[in-house]
Amino acid sequence: MKQLILLMAGFAAFHAAAAGHYSAAEADFPAVCATAADSLPPVDTLANEPYLLADPMPSFNGNGTLDFCRWVQEHLRYPYEAVIYGIEGRVVVGFVVEADGRVSNAEVLASPDPTLSEAALSVVRRSPRWEPGKLNGQPVRVRLSFPIDFNLQLSGVKPVVVTMLPKFQGGGLIDFKHWVLRNVEFSDKIFYRGDEGWVEVSFSVNRKGKVREIETTRFSDPDFAFQIQRTIASSPLWTPADSSGKRRGTDFKLRFDLSLQRGPNGLYSEDMTAYTDADSLPRFCGGSPGMFREWVQRQVDSLLDPGAAVPRVRVNVRFVIEPDGTMTGIRVSAPKEHSGFAKLVRMAVDKTPLWTPAVAGGEKVRFRISQMFAFGQEEELGENPDSLDVMPKYQNGGLPEFRRWVMQAVEFPREALELGIEGRVVASFVVEPDGTVSSVRIIRSPDPILSREVVRVLAESPKWTPGSKGGEPVRVKYTLPVDFRVPVKPAAAHKPKFGPSSGGYTPRP
């Protein structure tokens, strides 16, 4: 076993939403874990919420966290994909030691890359039972955070140099996808013009360049799945990946979105996949998709009659940016009572100039966008907290405790992660005289995707103890900031992209 180096590090408190995690192939490479020494400061907790401080704190095999670090060293392996691309850094995992010693609620609090995140999560979730922490002699739930360092040099791991990525007829995954669509057969006995469907398929290219292990993982129609699988099985040889002069197998994932058309040679389908991730995202008038939202709102204002009131309404606009920059598949939705205003928004959207299309694998591709528009003015609701005789309380605390609950409850929307959307959402809400939370409004937000998540969480808020003025419970308005930060990723040079989200690859040892 290679010599491992222990690094001493302190515990740190984190209040962040967990991002999505992705699986990666693992090789027999050990990682370096860091021990934890210091405790977190005490905070007020709910009856069933884990404590951050106990006396004594949880211990692993009777020796605090030191033995846990050793156990992690024995069971943690450096992900092979991370070795290939030289990915290293510290992953901080948060978890709860239950009153019975089980480890639960493991989540990544900070990580340089998803491949390391998954490796760290996997080992923590397999942890044997701990000796639980105690308060007043009784076992309690305790939340811990544990840093694990992935360091190639300290672990004795030599990075694998990828000298050539897998190639198909001189191209990559996008070229192979086009080959499949050109060669798949859609029999007139089974299919009809206008039939639509989708297929998700996984397969591998072995060291000899042969396609193997073909599996249609998800599909809308078994006939579509059979034809796609059959065509992939007839694939010509690939040029396999090369790592330091050694050929390596590769795992692939692809999605096909199909819409059958009739041509001179029978039924066929072009690539109808609408991507949500790409090497280059669509741009509107040289800016981000957020600029489109501002442009539409100005167009709506120009279409309104002078002096007409703008209703308070949220309108969802969904569409696809085609490779030529045009918008298709436009869908505008709003509450039924505002259907007339939704038609006005649709008129504004129809005036949209051409976009700069998305690019993936060196080609212009279709790209799906969904945006929420908020129209109408905010109204002042509720008392100012400074004017109250008795302040509202949330779980025996105030706004800081409520914000802590919100930060634990929010989930980073996957769509926002894929588009790299982050920032601060500022929301307002009212604590009613009966303690319920109502009148949630978004004051400022970098994107509707994040706004919707904040609105969802606030709408699910537990009851407060209401504030009062003159001995009577009153409505109280609060403003709350919620921060979303995309986890730091390694530089593109470390892990080059190979196609958009609908297709990807995983090198194999």
C-alpha cells in the first residue's frame, strides 16, 4: 500500500445547498484524508435537528475522528477520471451522526469537481457506526463536517496523460450521433410520418475500438429503442482513447430526440435534441439569456395602452433556439384569469430578433430555454419589525434562524447548475397574525430558475410565533437574501469537454 500522509485541518461550518453529484469510474488509487480537530460553535436547534456541539462529541472506535480518517484512507480510492485529468483538491463532506451511531444525510459542502465529490460521498455513506454524541448523558444527533484531500503527489499517484481522445471517423460523439441517424431504419410497417420519441442509450468502446455493452437505459417507445440499439451495434470501428501510449476503453451516453419526416429514401429523423448544456451557450444581442427577459418586458410595455395597469402575474416562457438562431416551440403560460395578458407577452416574444446559437462539439445545436417573467408592482405589506412591541419568532429565534432553515431547505436547481447561473435572490414575505408565511415576492434575482426555488421553499415554511403591536398580533413584512454559488470546477484544460449534456464519456481503466 502506498504511503499516505495525514493532514490536520479544522472543522468548518457550512450552510449551502448540495449540488448534483455524478458517478465516475474508480481505479485503485488511494486518496489523502484530513483529520478534524476543532468543534463548531453552538447554535439553537429544533427538537429533531442535529446539534453542532455535544459533550462528549461523537467518536469513531473510541478515538474521535482520527480513527475515522484512517478508515477513510483504507476505503477511499482516487477516481480514475480525476487521475486522467489531474483533478485534485479538498472535498468537505457534511453528515449527521445519529443517536444510534449511524451516519446519515451525507452531502458535499465544498468540492473542486463532481468526480471527487462522488468518491468522498461514497466512502462516508459506507461508514460503520460511531459512538454518538451526548447532551446531559443522553445520545443526540450531531452534525459534523469532514475534509478529505485529494492530492496526486502526496498519494503517490502519477496522472495519466491522455494523448488522444476517442474518435469516430475523425470526429467525436456528435459525429457518431449523426452517423446513427443517417443509418437507422424506420420501417413504414411500424412508423409513420410525424411520429416522435426519444431514446437514451449507453455503450462502450473497448480497447480495440469495437462498440460493446449497448443498453437503452430509458426510452419513450420500445420500437424506437430497438432501432437505435440495432444501428449502434453495427457501428464501424472507433479509434480508442490513448493514454501514454496505452489504449483504453471508454463509456458513452447519448440521447436521441426523434421526429420522423419523409424523404426520397423513406422515413428519417434529423437530430432534434434540445440541449441544456453546451460548449458555448446561446447569446441574445451579444449578452446572456437574462437580457432577453429585459427586452421582452420592454416590448410588453410598448404594446400596452397608455395608462393601462400591468397585472401582477408570473408568465412562463419556454422555447428552443435553433442552429440558425430562430426560436421554435414557443410556449407561453400564465393563470387562466390572465390569459389575455399572456397573449400580449406572446406577441412581444414573436418579435424577437435572431439569437447567436449554442455550439457543442464544434457544431451549432438546438438549445432549450425556460424563463419566468414577473409583471406588476410590488405592494407594501405588513408592519415594519422595528415598530413592534413583540418581534415574531421562528423556532425560538428570529430571522437569522429562519435564514438558516431556508439555506438548508433550498436545492440548487439542476438547470441553473448546467447554465452556470448563480447569485443572490432577494425575497420578501409576510408573517401573518396566525404565524403562517404568505405574500412571497421576489425583489431581485439573477434568474427566474433561482427565484422559483426560493418561492418554493418559503411557501413550505413552518409556522412562526407572530409579532404583536398594542397587544394585538399583526402582519409583519421581512426581506431575506438567499445566495446561490456554483461549486468551483477545475480549469477547462484539466477536463476537456466532449459533447453536450445529452452525450458524454467516461474513460475506463
